[in-house]
Amino acid sequence: MFSLLSQLRAVWLPVAAVSVLGLTMAANPALAQGASAPEVQAVAQDWLRDATAAAQPAGATALRMEVKLGNLDSRLKLAPCGNVEPYLPPGARLWGRTRVGLRCVDGMSRWNVSLPVTVNAYGNAWVIKGQVAAGSALTEDDVVEAEVNWAEENSPVVRDKALWVGQIATRALMTGQTLRQGMVRPAQVFQAGAQVRVVAQGAGFQVSAEGQALSAGVVGQVARVRMENGRVSSGTVLDTKTVKIDL
């Protein structure tokens, strides 16, 4: 259904699409005498069942998949075909509202059709239980765990508490919204000009010294620091007072 969540430390995850273009179905005997719309839809349904079962998001608990397959025109008659190959059209993914293609790869007349598909993926996620103002730090009291449709939006779901507790709401969050990437950002913990502790770490040793921040500090992001000897270095912000430099 999706590869979907390669970033997803969050799930997210969020989201790259799984490559299922290589998945094909064996020849369908029913199509050897001519392919009706219901027969073609049955091939697509079988393929979708296997593809979505094999494409759970990385790092997430199993999701309950629900596939809704649209219809071809019931009057449609396709030429006989020894092998019908389902596939994802370029740019499509098995997530939310999408399309699946079916093409004849073994027949006197090659044909290619597509069907509308809706893939829902239900599982537990964090849901906003009260309004959170933009710029506010998110706390555990602001959310509740509930089952939601992960595929309702393209943005990956944020499951890991470490990725949202104490982070800042990028916009006003409303009751019932599923917590997703882009809704929060790391908090700024010091301003440029602040005195910070710089921890330099290498193989088998660690030293620390004082320095002055030359840029604002955001946990998990890089900040520039001027050391007491005047040298300027860059390191990762750990907390309100500490920048780590790997040697």
C-alpha cells in the first residue's frame, strides 16, 4: 500500500511510496475467453489484497487495512488475454485515494485500463483532545490515543512521543486532529549570544569547555559556537545549555 514511511521515525511516518510495480498476477483463465469488467476487477481485488498486506509502514504496529475498489463500466468488453498485470501508475501509491492499472501483457490485442481505489489504514495514533494555540509547547495532556485512519492525509503520523512532547505547535491545532509531521517543530532553547557548554566527543574521550552561541539553539539541530580561544565550531544542540561536537 505504501512504502510509505521511510522517514518515519515518526510513524511516519510520513512517507515515501512502497514500490509494488513489480508485483504481478499469474494468468487468469477466466480472461482467456474475453475479459469482462467484473473479471478484471476481481484480478485487481486479489492483487490489492496481497499488496496492501505486504506493505505495512516500517516501524509501526500492524494497521487494519480496508480497500475499496471502484468500478469499470459494466458494458466494457476487453480482448482475451493470457496474463493480466496489475500495477501502480507512475506517481501513484497505495494510500488514500489512488488508482491501480491493469494491462494485458499476453494477448493479440494489448489493452490497459485503470480503476479508482481507496486504501484506508486504521491504527492507534495521537489525537489532539483540546485546542492548542500556535507557538505553544505540546504536552501529554494535550493528546489522547485513539484509532484513526492513517491514510486520511498524506502527511505521516507521528507515533514516537520523543518527536512531539515539548515541541512547538506550528499552527493552531484543533480537537480531533491526528498528530502528523509538520504540526510541530523542535523548541528553541537558547538565543544567539547565550553562554553554552560545549562537549567535544571522540573515540574514547570527552572534554567540555565554555563557549558563546553565534546562532539560536534548537534541540536536535546544528548551532554555531565561538570557543574561548576564538575558534568557531558547529555542533548539535542537546538541551538548554549544551552543544555536542563530534570529533
